Amino acid sequence: MGAVAAVRILHRRRLAEVAEEDRTRVENELAAEHEVLSGGLPRAVEIGVVDEIIEPKLTRTALAGAIAAAPQRRGNHGNIPL
């Protein structure tokens, strides 16, 4: 998620109070502040929060590979047959 999208979620109430013509400016200011605090995508990769960055056109292939690599077991849910 980009900084502007994150700001729209994290600061939605604050942005709702801002006049429509000033909203873009405030969003950009908050996004810049968010980038400084969070460090952005490079920082997330560095600290291990993000495992891998996948290009959008490769998403389907990556998901299919991850599902195929997952163990094929039914699980132990503990329900008795009724």
C-alpha cells in the first residue's frame, strides 16, 4: 500500500474535516510524514515485514506456486462425527 492510500485510511477522520480544495495538499503532507515515520517499502523489506515484492503481472503465478507448495493435509479440527 502506498503512503497516500495508508494516510486515507489512518487519517480518514482528520481528512474528512479538511475542506475539499485543501484535501490533496493535506494528504500529501501526511503521506510525506508517514514515509518518514514508516520508512516505506524499502524499510519494510529491510526489517522483514515484507517477504517478497511481486510485480502485478506475476501475481497469479506467484499465488498458484505458493498454494501448490503448501502442505496437502486436511488438518486436525477436533470435531467428532455426528
